[in-house]
Amino acid sequence: MLSAELLSGFPEEAELIPLPRQFDYDVEIDVWIPDPYPARAMRVWPRLRGVRLVLSLMAGTEWIPGTVGPHVTICNAHGAHNISTAEWTLSAILAMLKYFPLYLDIQQTGVWKRRFEASAHYERMTGDACPHYPPVMLEELTGKNVLLVGYGAIGKEIERMLAPFDVDLLRVARSAHSEPLVHAVSELDRLLPKADVVVLILPLTAESRGLIGEHQIALMPQGALLVNAARGPIVQTDALVEALRAGRIRAALDVTDPEPLPADHPLWNCPNLLITPHVGASSPQFARRGLRVAADELRRYIKGDPLRNAVQLAV
């Protein structure tokens, strides 16, 4: 149950009706704010009547159109998860480049001398067999080439957080722009060989599903880092598993395909991989920011003003 304080920003003329997770009666409402968990939300939908507007608390709404149909307007929570998702992305990049998964394993074994395994890991991943003194213990983000695939609100926040590291940033979006320079997604294959780090932060659509497969992974430099903060199906899982096992690339994933990831799935045991269970947007500020966006959209809807975050307009 949400606290009254979190709901205080909603317009006074709106009647807020809390819905239990399971009920056996119909409810007549104009606007629905679905549960952030799709499976729970979809169990509720068959009992709702009269819904004309859906206000999602999430940036991704891919499950909603197929559930509610084309006659309902859908808004996402554009901007609500910029900070949390961008912080996860930056943390994941640094964790992998600083070999934190390896050092956590060393901590758990309590064997200090295992730190030299980092040198072998670096040589194996990058192909750099040149002697280094002192022995390589980690890598630096500063100066690396980062390819940002997706340049919406979260992508721009990731760029802002990367700025102090003086990375060379390449941007890719659905269509090209000149200021700042953004390449069209049709140029992705040309840009992948230049990227030390590839960050996926684009919506799941028919065009983006399976965007990163065997061919695209083969284009990435040896030891490149793939970071998926978007949606699991954007990456072809079988191709990723094969590349990780072969030591071609490394990856950090907050999302997977399938999801939830079954306990016996081969991804769990892949080397050169960090997985978090779709928590990148989660923080104590999640509900506060999402509800603030929803309240603003509801206020606009009541006044008849244009909606800011409409991703589907009712037909």
C-alpha cells in the first residue's frame, strides 16, 4: 500500500482507488496506474472497465499495448528512472573494468596472492601479452571508446555521468542528428569495431529485438564490454553465451532473455559476466519519481492539455 505522502501530488479532483492484487469483481475506472510487475498487472486487467488512459510507472511499456489494445492511450514514466539506471550503468562498467567480480571471489577464498590472477585475466580478455609493471591489476575507464546505443533521457543521463572520465563517446539512435552527433542505428555495424564499451539503453521494439547477435558480437573488439541496461531480448542470448564462454567479450546485464532467468540457465555460469536481476531502476526514490510523473500526466489529462509522455494514442 502506498503512503498518503507519495500520493499527495495527485490532483484533488481525482478519486484514487486502490486495487488489491487479486479480486473477483469488476472495477470501473478512467485511468489505470498498473503494478510495475507485468505479470501481476495483467492479472488485474480483465476486471477493469472503462479505462481510457494507462499511466505506467516504468520507462518501458512493451507489454501494455498487447494487453489493453489500441483504444487506450498509454504514457510511460519518461525521466523517472534516469538517475538510478544511469548510476547502475556506470557502476556496472566500473565493476567490470576494475575486476570486482574476480576480487569478490578472491575475498571469499581469503587468498591474497590470488590477486595476480587479474593479470592473466587482462591478458586473456584483451590479447595484450606485453609485460606490464607493476602487473596489471585492473583497467581504466578514462579514455576508452564508449558506444551508447539509445539516446533518450536515460542515455543522455549516462552521457552526463561519463563526462568526468573523458571517454570518447559514440551515440546511436533510431535516426541521425548533427548536434550532438548521433548516428543512425543503420550505422551500428560500422561503429561496433571502434567500441571498448557498448551500452544498450534503447526500448524494445520489433526493430530492436535481437539487434545484438552473433554478427554484431563478432564485430566488437576482443575483450570489449557489453552492458545491457535496456531489455533482455535486444541481445540474442545464445550468441552471448557462446561469446562469453569463448572469452571473446565480457558483459554486464541487468536484464536477460528469458526473464526471470531460470536457476539452471547457462548464463548464470558464464565467465566474464556480471548479472543483476533487473534492479537497475530500483531505488528508494523509484515510487516518488514515478508517481510524480504520473500525477503530472493525470493533471494534464483532466485539463485537456497535451500529454508529455504518450507512447500510444487511442484510436
